[in-house]
Amino acid sequence: MMQRGLIILALLLPGVVMADAPIAIAIHGGAGTIERGQMTEEREQAIRDALERAVREGHGILVEGGSSMDAVTAAVQVLEDAPEFNAGRGAVLTNTGTVEMDASIMDGATLDAGAVAGVRGIRSPIHAARKVMHKSPHVMLVRDGAEEFARDHGLEFKDDDWFITDFRLQQLRDIQARESDEGQASTQLSEDWFSTVGAVAVDADGNLAAATSTGGMSNKRWGRVGDSPIIGAGTYADNRSCAVSATGHGEFFIRHVVAYDICARMSHAGLSLAESANTVVNQVLVEAGGDGGVIAVDAQGNVAMPFNTAGMYRAAIRTDGSVEISIYRDDD
Ligand code: ASP
């Protein structure tokens, strides 16, 4: 009787989602050599707080009956604005000290997708990617062309001062000093961690979405583009399988088409979300030498967050409403 009353209430109030609808969201803020005792307590708390704000922002949209596309966009925007992560404000610097950002988004219901690469000054590159998807016939725009498009569509721009943090300046100096000591080429890409951000979600209609945003890799050669804006590599969503957002050494994720491969193994080989994500991250990438991890969700609301590094900044709110905010491997 009670249950019937709830169903009627839900039908009368559009936007109210039944508690048993399989909504779920997962987010990441990068994977890498993240071990206990490495960072100050203040920094760790700021990271946990930002992860919680982002996952709750996205989940709030899903609870109100909003779409997974809106949920992943909102969650990623919170992380872009948080200076602790390598996206938007706080993005890493290129070898010439500039900020060049990449982002992409994909709608699992339609397979529509949008992406921007190498953009400068756009406060929220994920919004630019979404505009490319909705307001252009294209999937990806790059550099000046993408910036002009974003300006034409009213997106907010910020000066370098807003993006560049002391932490990233010091990180670049350290990497470049290490390189000159070791006599390595300045195009060397190795990094101790990758703090790209991303979100995946399933909404009450069973629609999946994925979004990823990044400054790329610290000391990358200017003009370099990684996996994050590449549909199939750093981002993929298809209602028939899953939604994936990746973080890690982009060149490996591009070569192994990681996000698409996880979805394809579910569709073609009948693997579960957990088996598929785990195989690609802990076998395929490990054998290739590619460090990183992914977050993934399927239409039933299952969540997988495997990584092959020491840690991954991650958070999820699962179908039962339980909240997870984790950094280290043994947080689980
Ligand atoms: N995957 C990103 C890139 O290669 C880096 C990251 O995940 O932090 O550009």
C-alpha cells in the first residue's frame, strides 16, 4: 500500500525520482604515486572536500530527476574550479609555462560527443566541450578555433593568474631541474601522478554519460594532446555497455583505446563492468607499461574504479545512496 502511494506521488511530481531507481555517479581527480604521508593534512583535506562537493553536486542533480549529462558536467565543473586538481584552475603547465587544456563529454543515449583540445583561458573546458557537441556539427575543436567558438557562445574566460598556482609552478621547476640534472630531453613526459578530473553517471532513465577535463601532463611539450579529449581513449559512453572516464599516461590510453575497449569487452565478450574495467587497467595497461586508472558505471548502476598506480583520487555515490571518498589503495 505504502509502495503504491509512493509510486503515485512520484508520477504526480515530475522530477521526483523513486528511491529504487538505479542512479549512481563516480568521479576521479587523477591517479598516480599517491601514498600516505606525502602531502600535508591540509592538502589532503582540501582534496577530500573537493571530491565530496563534486560527487554530491552531480548526485543532487540525479536525485532531482536530472540527466546524467547534467550531472557529469556539474561534477567536473566543481573539480575544474578546485585548484588542487589538474583541470581548469590549477591545471599543470607545459614546457613553456603555459596552460593548455583538453576536455570531452559523451552522451551514452545518442553517442553524441564533444571535445576541445589545447585551449587557453576558458574557465570551464567541459562546458566548451558540451557546446561543441550541442552547437556545432563537429566532435572536436582545437586551440584558437575552439577558443573563438567558446567566446561566440558566451563562455567565461580567465587570465593566466587565475589558472596558474604556485604548486604547479614549483612542480614544473622541479621536473625541469631533475631533467637537466639527468640530462634528459625536455620532451620527457614522466610524472609522479596524473590529476586529471572526470565523472560518469547513470540517471533515472538509464542513460549514461561520461566527462573528462585536464591540463594534460606537467612539462608536456606545448601542443601535445593526450587521451582526455579523445573519444574512445579517455572518455566513452554507450547505454548498451558503460560510461568510462580515464586518468593516467595519456599516450598509452590512446594506443590502447582504453575507454572504448572497456565498453566493447562488455558488449562483445559479455564481461561484467568490473571484469572488463579490471582487465583493461590491470592487464592490458600493466603489460604495456601504462600507469593510470578509470572510473566506470553501467546502466544497472554498478560502479568500478580500478587503478594500477599507488592511489587514485576518487569518489562515488552508489545506487543504495552510500558515499565513498577515497585516495589510497587501502582506503577501500
Ligand atoms: N591522461 C591525462 C593526459 O595524458 C593526464 C592525467 O590523467 O592526469 O593528458
